[in-house]
Amino acid sequence: MSFKQNAKIKFPKWPISDENEIKNLTDVIKSGDWWCGSPGLHQGEHVWRFQEEFAKFQEASHCIAVFNGTVAIESALMALNIGLGDEVIVSDYTFVASASAAIATNAVPIFCDIDRDTLVMDVNKIESLITKRTKAIIPVHLAGNPVEMDVLMEIATKFNLHVIEDCSHAHGSRYKGKRVGNWGDAGTFSFQASKILTGGEGGAVICNSKDLADKIYSYTDCGRIINGYGYKHDTYGTNYRMTEYQAAVLRAQLKKFPAQHDLRNENASYLMEQLNQIDGIQVMKPTSGTTELGWYVYPIVFEPEKFNGLTKSKFYKKLNRAGIPTDDCYPPLHGLECFKNIVLKKNIDYSKANWGNTKSEDINFPIVSDIYARSVEFPHEILLASKEMLDLIVKFIISLKKSD
């Protein structure tokens, strides 16, 4: 089988569903219990059960389900009392939500460059970014690849900093024996439509402190306290509750996840071995000590001069036209218009940030700027394909070295 014979090969589509999702949703609709209620007075049951099931899967003591991954980060920051003028160190290579959640709490994100091989936050650069205003670190496990959390936690302990792990890509990732999300104060997850565990939308925070879990719950449920009177609002909060519909789908998806997770890891290793043999291609390197990896996306970095000067845009367009789903990677945060031109919150002092105007020039973030300029990514569903289909990807990339 070749690409000439199969101009448009068919990779698995995402999401994958069956009668279990349909049954769960139908049961919710028929029950009339379309929301979860409160811990002391359940209406629906899916949210509460999903929280228990996801906490168990992630090997955490507590899970608070919310309606997306962005507010999951915001909720953890608020519960840890991160606010006005506090600085939060964030990876520069991530989706905007990792930083915009800090903006939402009136904090100031500080961007950290990445490791050239693993593509995640370079922990060796963290200390140089710490000031008297620094209150927290948000390590982002990009593409499911864990940050060196043991080293990061040593730094956090030394400077008395909170740690919120952004695990939006890293469901099931394990680093040095521990599931990600359990290293810091809290771990946050996204269940958005493209994620490897999805409810269409949705998010969660896990932690191992009951006191912190109670504070996160209170913030996400209008300032109520667990088992308290429904119209008693003890602290400031908002409404970020997950719906029964999301949780019903997620519970069905979670049952499928372990087998998909194992297959992704098996195929990711197989594809990595093949692609890394191509001169001019380097797959994101799993952080040393990683035994399981979420693989939300599959980033590869290429050397244009080894591919007849192909630009990134042309590189992924050729892959897409051949039927191989491919996309751009996240633009580094420092160069996004909202940060470069400081189009953010009113009356917040961003002048001491390491971005904005000339500080946002790529020369100040050399590694991530170089990597972004020559990287593309495959979506995780290609890792659910057969090895024969993965071989076709390898063969097609080799053919690009010979094309004009």
C-alpha cells in the first residue's frame, strides 16, 4: 500500500463513541436531573461519580469537576490566593489559557523558555525568573510530556512557591512513578472536544489536600461550602459547575481510555523510532523518567534545509493534502497580540513582566522561537491507527526530501 494507491488514507476519527455514551445521555434526559445539585443534596449522579472515578484514575485524593480547563486553572489560582500583581511563571509554549487564567485573577504571567528536546518548560531557567512578586509556577505538560517535576518542586520549595500543573494534554501521564497533577498543589485538566479524554467540553482540578479541595469547590460553586445551606455564600465564588451531560459522556469515555492510552504509547514509540531515523526530523523527546505519556498531540521538529527549504506552512500542507492530519503548533505566548501589545486587564501593572513591546521580540525567547518556526504536530488519533498506516507517514515524509 502506498500514498499513490491511497491518495486519502483514512485515519481514525475523533471522538470515538458507541452506545454507552448514547445510553448515559439518554438516561440523564429521561431522569429529569440535568444538574448535579450540591454535595449534600444530589440531583444528578454523573458529576459526583465522575469526580470519584477520575480521581481514582489519576491516583489523587480529590477531584473537582468544572466546565472547562481554563477555569480549572483559574479556580486553583484563586483557591491558592493568587491575585493582584502576583507573578506566575508559565511555559511560553502552550495554549493561551495557561496564561489567560492568571490574567483572569489579576496576576501577571511570566514566560519561561523551553527545553530544545522535550519541548516543555526548561526548569533550569526558572530561578532566573523568580522575583519578590513570584507566587506560583504553572508547569505545562505539553503534548502529555511531563516537566521535570522533581527538580521543579525543589525550586518551588526553596522559594515557597505554589505549583499548579497544567495537565490539559497529560491525562494518564506518569513521571518517576507518579501521575502528573500530583506533584504540585493541584493539577488541572481539560476535556475539550479534541482532548484524549473528552466530554465535548469540561475540566477538572485534582489535589491531595482536603482543605484546598474545599476551597476550590467553594469558588466553583458560588462561594458555598460543602454540605452547607444553598443560599449561604461564605466566600466570593462563581459558577463553574460541570453539567450532567458532560459528566455522562466523560464516564463512558473514561472506560475506553486505558486501552486507548496503552495503544497510543505503543504506537508513539514505534513511530518515534522510525521518524528519528530520518535525517532532519526529531520527534519530541519524552522527559527522562516518563513511563506513560498522554500524547494529546505528536510534535515533530524538522530542518528545512534537509527538505529542500520547505517552510513549515508548506510542510504541513503537503502532509494534509496527502491525507495525513497535521497542524501548526501553538504560537509562543510572548508573541501573541494580547501580550505583545498588552491588550489585557485595565489598571493592572504589567510593566515588570518579561513580555510586552520590545520585550516580546523572539530574540528574548530563543529556543521556543526557533522550535516553533520549524515544528508541526499530528493529532493523537493517528496513534490509534495501524502500524501499516504509521509506516505510510514515515514513507511520505521521506518522499518530501526528494520533492521540489
